[in-house]
Amino acid sequence: MEMKETAKQNTLWQMSSTSEPMLNTREVNPLKKFTIPKIRRTAEKVYLSPCYTNSREYSFIHDTLNQCRLDVSCDLQSLWQFGDTKLVHNEELEKKFTTKRSEMRESGRHCRELEEHFCFLALPQSDVAQIYQNGISTRASTLKILGNPLLGIYMFRHVDIALNYSHSRSIPVESILIFKVLFGKVKKIQPSVDKNKVSLDPSPNFDCHMSRNAPSLKDTIELQAYSSAVYFYEYSVLSKPVDKPRQCLPYAVVTVKFLGSKVDNGYLMTSLRFLSTGFPKRAGKIHI
């Protein structure tokens, strides 16, 4: 009996000896019990973030503006002064844009129809805020030359034409709104300049209308606008045009200021001035 009792005590001692280091480890490393709390994201889903002059996004945006001019030989220093450059962040519109492209890809569209392009509108700041927050809607344009503005939306392929056309119509231009767009399947048509003629409806199985005529520097500002314009539309599952075509995504906003007029042979000359001073140099985010 004494031997059995002694063996039992030895066994208990050995068990406590082997478990003691574990107890000591827990005491020495109390952080092993600590669970990092989850951080709740409260950032807004729609906001503008500034692009700084030394950033890649800033360079890309301004290179795009330079490349998307009709008159690439024009001296861009006399009419327009560029200010702040900001990226648009709109989670809902970005998801719709991505979904639209995925649907086009799944339906067997050609790869060139899925390529991203850029289009422009020159607008007052109040209109810009409305568009990047909610998306661009039909009924926003007075143009009718490519299609019914009640059933589609208009924008321009050339930034200088967008600026000149808006200014020629006495629109207080304060910002350029840059869009990422998917042209998709393009229907080329002859612009209808007859104001009494009924505007075309969107064409089934196409994604936009463009002019058959390429814009020319010899044209008036109005004719340049007609040739540079793109009429976007989208049909719903019920075969009806939607209010906000998903293939047009607000991408960036650049503030501009008109500096003065320069007329040559009756035509308004294009000029964009890019400033490299007066911009903040550190990253940040502005919530809208």
C-alpha cells in the first residue's frame, strides 16, 4: 500500500512538473491571450482625394488631357489656367461600371469594345458635384444631333472642344469632369443639324452613337462639338433606355479658370495651362 501511494505521489509530481512550464509561459507571455479588436471602417463611399503634383495619378491625368486635344499643336498657355486635380471615389458607380464591362465580356463582345477611353465635360462646380456623387443622367444635355437627350447622355472625346463649346455658350466653366468610358459597339451616324427634325432614339444592340465626320480645326466650334460628341445609352432587361448608363464612370475633376479670349479668323483658340505651383505636397483625403 505504501509503495502504491508513493508511486501515485510521484506520478502527480511528474504531471505537475511537466505542466508547470506551460503555466509559467502563460504568465510570462500574457499577450497571447490578447485579441486585436476589429477596426470598423467608417469612411464615406463617395469622396474626392487630391492628386499631388509629384504623384503618378497627377501625371497620368494631365498626360491624358494633353493627349485628348483636337489641336495638339496649340500653345496651351493663354486661355485656361488649371488648378486642383482630384480623383473621384464612388463605390456604387465603380461597381456598376465593372459589372457592365463583365456583362459585355460574358456576352462575347470583342476586346476592343471593352477598352477604356476618356471623355470630358466642362461644367460649373455645382453640376460636377451632382454628377460624381450620383452619376450622369439623361436629360442633362441640350444637344440633339446624335440622339434624343431624354434617352441618353452626351460628352466629348476632346477636352479642348469641351472647354470651348461650353464657354461659347456662356456656361460658367469651373471644372473639367473626366470620365472613364466604354464605347462598346459604336454606331456612326450623320449628325442632324436640323433643329426641327425629331432626334434619333438609341439603337438596339449598340452602346453609343458617334458622328461619321472627324472634327477639324477648320470647323466652327459648334461643328467641332458635333463631331467630337459621343451619345451614350444603355437598354434595361425590359428593353427600355435607362436613366444612367453604367459605361460612363466619373474618374477625376480638374478645376479651371478662364483667363482671356484669343480669336483667330473667327475661331476661338484652345489653350490649357497647367500649373505646377500652389499644390499641396503630402497625401490626404477630402470627404464630400
